Amino acid sequence: MKMPGNLFLVGPMGAGKSTIGRQLARSLRRDFLDSDREIELRTGVDIPFIFEKEGEEGFRRREAEVIDELTRKQGIVLATGGGAVTREANRRHLAGRGTVIYLHTSVDQQLARTARDRNRPLLQTEDPRARLEALMAEREPLYRSLASLVIETDGRSVKDVVREIVQRLEPGCGNRPRANHDRRR
């Protein structure tokens, strides 16, 4: 089976990018990278600490450097942070250096998956639902504009999502399967 070069997972927090990405990489025998984890490894601190000390802008600068570097690697599966698509340079690197897969999930599912997670600085608010809805309104058009594939993750097992990704990538096997039948609207 010949798969496209790099596979980049985008989507909102709680969509399963890291979990699905890890399993997808394992099934394809590729290296798995997570841009958020890489930032933490390089700085020696967690993302909430970076947000606290440098603000979101400081974090986004670090994220852009990491994404530029990681997307230059070959044959990887990369999970990106939910806000990575907000920077034009990140969108350019993701779209130009691999196949972008948008893992779509509902706000209800995001709330369920992130309810106890204190490692999400953007959700440290009195109304997490309103924050998630605002982020989705801003970012979903960006996710969709980049995506070669849009995969629904709500109520599905990791195994099922990975199986769908592999099946949908197989037919074209080109680097960017952008045919309309590959994109859900």
C-alpha cells in the first residue's frame, strides 16, 4: 500500500488528534509527532505555563517555529494544536508539505472530552461552551480550507477513525487527494 507523504492532523481540541495520530502512525509504520508535545519538550514546561508567561501570542510564535521544522520531515504523522491554523505560515506549511486531515467533532463532544483537562489554557473560563463555540466559528473554515479529508470523530472508536483514514487515502495515493468526493461538506 502506497500512502501519501506526510499526514497532518488538524482540528479543535478534543477531536482526538494525538490519540488518533499515534494509532495512525503505528498502523502505517511511521513516526508520530505532536507539535504541542514538541513545544513542551523543547521548553521544559507545559503549555499552560507558556500561556501564563508569554500569552497566546508567545505560544503561537513557538508553535509556528515547531510546525515549520516538523513539516519538513518526511513520512510522518503530525498532530497539531487546535489553533495552529490561525497563522497563515502554518497553513502554508501544512498544505504545501503533506496531506491535511481535519478531524471534526462537535462542541458537545469537545466538552465531554476536555471536561477534566486542566491543561487547556483557552478553556480556563467561566463558560467553556461559549469559548469552544467561538473558537469553532473562527477556525472551522480554516480547517476545511486546508483539508484533503474531513473525518467525523464523534461517537467513534479510534480504530474506526484510523481505518476510515487509511481507506480514504488508499485510492488516490497522491500527495494531496483533493477530489471533491474525498471532502465531506
